[in-house]
Amino acid sequence: MVKKKNLGGALRALFKGNQKHEDFIEALEDLLIEGDIGARTAMEVVEEVEKRAKSLTSREDLLVIVREVLGQYIKSTDLQLIPDSTNVLLFLGVNGVGKTTTLVKMAHYMREERGLESVLVAADTFRAAAIDQLQEHGRRLDLRVVRQNPGADPGAVVYDGIESAHNKSIPLVMVDTAGRMHTKANLIKELQKIDKIIKSKNEAGTYHKLLVMDATTGQNGMQQAEMFHHAVGIDGVVLAKYDSASKGGTVVSICRNLDMPFVFMGTGEKYTDIQPFDKNRFLDILLSDE
């Protein structure tokens, strides 16, 4: 089976061709759409590339222009935390995106890089496996986990988690949440309840709602972002599972259409495989030949 080229490889193959200008531009737009950048955004990118590239003689120069134009759309921000306060991070996302493992990686990062300890809150009481998974990660990393039995009220678990952090002066509360329930309406209602509890329980501290998005998801990532943003509002996005096998173009669409910044990116399975979102590294991977 022949491995499909990544966006960068496909672009370089296109740049080596001898197409007429009109055919080249049309093919470029098609490639961007196939890379999950989205039709409207791809059209805007191509228009901007055409404005900057009066001549198409140098394909490498044109690739640089494509990179610069894509980079203009990408938004990132630092996660602002207050060490001497209680900071609550609410992790949102559908099942299977790597939400729980991303949460744990960030807890490990915050301890190692910022000296901040965390309380992990198992608020996905809909799935017993989710509670057990978080408990096991907490055991491995020696992190406190607040949990209740499967089927318990997620809001009560969140309340207990923040209370525990207050009592023990732990600066970070990381809340895992359900990504699926019997109906979408039930899920949204539950998340809104959790959101309300955090706001009332942690008025003096900071609160960030983070969407975890699987880099391999494609344009479904846009729909997921819209759903969670409509439910509780998203402060930042964490890109999980981002490597050379990912298209990643949805990042451009989310930044362009929803004005959401990216805050962290995960690039592997180890606890250390996470870092603050780096636009240049993201573009390196997106436009790589692999």
C-alpha cells in the first residue's frame, strides 16, 4: 500500500509540475481542502498567495509564501495561571480524542516545568473505565485523584475536587469530563452544570475551558469545536496526537472561523510528549514531506 503524501509532500509534488497558472492555482486550492483546511479558508489562502506571488517560477519560494499565509491564520496563546491561587482547567472533548491522557500529560508538564502540583478530578462518571484510567495515571505520577463511583453526579465530584485543592493549597485542578452521553442535549446540560459549579466555587481563582482535539479528526473537529463552544465557551484548544501522520489543517479552520487560540500540542504517547503550542513546529509538521 502506497502511503499518501502529507500536505507538504503533496505541495512539493505540485510545485515540481509544469501546470499552467490557472491549473496550478486550482490544484493548490484542492490540496488545501484535502488537507482539512476547509473550502472557504482554502480559497482565501489561495487568493492571498496569488497576490504575493506575481511569478510562479520559483516553487520553493511559493512554498514559503504558502507557509507565511497559513501562519497568519493560526492563533496561539499562553495559558495564564496564578501560582498562589486555585486554577481550574476543564478538559472538554468527545470520547477517543485523548482527553484523559492529555490532561495527565499537562499535569506532569505543569509539575516539571512550572512547579505546580495538580488535583485530578474524574468527572466523567458516565464511564467506569474513564475513572479507572485517571486513577491509574494518578498512581503512576503520584498525583491526587478525586473520584466517586460510576454514575455519581459529576458536579459533586468537581465540587469535591475544588474543595480538596482549597484545603490542601494545591494550585491546579484538572477536570476530566464526559465526551458522550445518551443524547447530545444531556451532555451539554451536564457540562453547563459543571461550568456553573466551577464559577461559583472558584470565584477568586482562574478558570480555563480547554477543548482537546485529535489532529487526525479532520473537518469533524470544526463541528466538535462549535458544539462545545456553544455549550460553555472555549478558552483554548489542545491539539492531541499531532505528528507526521496527521493532516492538521483543521487547526487553520478553527482559528479562522471560530477565533479559538491553541495552547498546547501533544506529539506522542509518553507523559513528556506535550508542549505549549508552537506555531512554527506545527507548520513544520503540517508542511513536511513525510
